[in-house]
Amino acid sequence: MKPFFVLVKCQLGKAYEVASALAEAEIASEIYSTAGDYDLLTKFYVDADTDIGHFVNEKVHSVPGILDTKTIITFKAF
């Protein structure tokens, strides 16, 4: 399994709805509320052969209330 993070910017007033939708979809291993340019920080794990771009496009971007995302791909845990 390979981990990656997605910062999520939500429509105003929709952060809790987006977080709930992601949690209910059971695709994120962790979801955090954040302050600043993005509203949520989400952590995902996918199989090594899964295309992260397709995963984000199909599973994350389809959640209503999301305005923008920034994907952070990780390489090694310390």
C-alpha cells in the first residue's frame, strides 16, 4: 500500500459535509480539519499499482462541495 495526502478546499460552509461524505465513503484513512488555504487534510492508502491521479479524480473530486485539491505524494516514512 502506498500513502498520499490530499488537501481539500471546500465551498463556504461545506467543510463538515465534505468530511462526512469522505468518511462515509470509507476511502480516507484519516481526515483532519485545518486552518489556512485548505479546509481538510486527508490521508489515503492505495495499492501500489493504483494510479493516484485517477483515484483522486474519480473518488475525491466526485464529492459535492469540493472546490479545489492539492495532492501530496509521499516517498518514504521515517
